Amino acid sequence: MKTKSKSTGGFTLIEVIAVLVILGILSAVAIGKYLEINNSARISTLKSAVGAARSQASLVYYYNMLSSRGVETNAWNAVMSGNVCAKVSADGYPDDFAFDCSDINNVRLVIKATAGGMVASGSFTRPRD
């Protein structure tokens, strides 16, 4: 007499649960890495905006230094009176992006860029002869 062999046509419940647990762990790690990379990209964006504002302040300073034939006070007054941050385009930055260039004195201009609760800052120091 022939006996029929039992064929297995699927996965056991334990195997399915094990795969789901492994996928859950992998997705938790992947989401954490994604958020970390996303935050790093936002910080880099803010730092580049601060760099652009520093470059703009430098251009304003040295342009006015040349225009005033080397009168350093006139050049620094141009940096203090002109809103350097307003001259930097906000295109390509996050929607909630904001500059703050209000912290200025006779020695340096402090530039802050904020977006999404993150802050990056830098400064342009008045060059001395």
C-alpha cells in the first residue's frame, strides 16, 4: 500500500513572525538613520546660508572700501547700515527659514540662520589694518 507524502505548501506561523520581527528591527534602524541624515542636511543648509551672508558682508565691506578710497570707517558703516542678510536670496532654503543679522557693533556682525528649530551662526569680523 502506498502512503501519500504530506506536502508542505507554506510557511509556519513561527517563520512568519520571525520575518516580521526582523523587518520591524530593520525599519526602526533605517528610520533612525533617515532622521539623522535629514537633520544633518538641514544643519548643512543653514551653515551654507550663514556662509553666503558672510560672503555678502565681505563683498559690501570691500566694495565700499574701494569706493571710499580706503576709508575703513565708511566701509564698516556700509556693512552696519545695509541689511546684509536681506541681500542673500532665500530661494532653495526651507519655508520656515529666517536670518538674523541684528547683532552688530563696531567690531563684528553676528549672523544667525534658523529653520525647523535648528540654528546655525557665524560672524563677520571687521578687518583691521
